[in-house]
Amino acid sequence: MAGWRQSGRLEVLNARTGDVLPMDIEILEDALANAEGTLDIPAAAARLAVPWLIVQGIADAAVPPSEAEALKAKAPAAELMLLEGAGHTFGTVHPWRGSTPEFDRTMETTIRWFARCLT
């Protein structure tokens, strides 16, 4: 954080794409100012009383499955789908080159979930 504050920008390498993502100091300031409030994701999850679906790839290198499990633990109205073998993008790439079995399973589950919960 000290280097980020000093330079005013942090450059983060996206391990999946190789892109360098610049993060200006305002992102850090906003995150710190709101860490106990609007940006507290587990606390926000606990406040949700409506059904919602959490879909997480077991092989996600960007967000560990334990994060999805922690959200589910805070939110009784949530359903958790852990997808074996799926990564952060469910096997899809940018630019789009077509679907994958992991992405298809995610879409099928999501469509069934919407059909059940929105009727």
C-alpha cells in the first residue's frame, strides 16, 4: 500500500490474460473508506433475504471457492453451485471462441434456477 500511495497507481498483472491493469489511488481510498460498510461483501450477503445463486468454479485461480462458501454461510437464501474443473471464466476465453462444457453447465443451472425462483 505504501508504494501504491507514493506512486498514485498500482499496476496489477492479470494472470489469465497477461494484461496490465492500472489501479489508481482512488480505488484504494474507496476500498479503505468503505471496508466496514458498502464494500463489506459478506455483510451485504447476510442482508439479502431473496433467493440468489452463487456459481463458483472449483479450479478458479482468481477467486478461491472458499469465498463462495463464505458467502453461502452468511446467506441462508443463497444456493451454491461449485463446478468441478471450472476456472474463473468457466473455460471461455476473450475474444469469444465459443462455449465450453463448464460454461454450458453454468448456463443450464442458471436458467433452471431462474425458472424456479421467478415463477
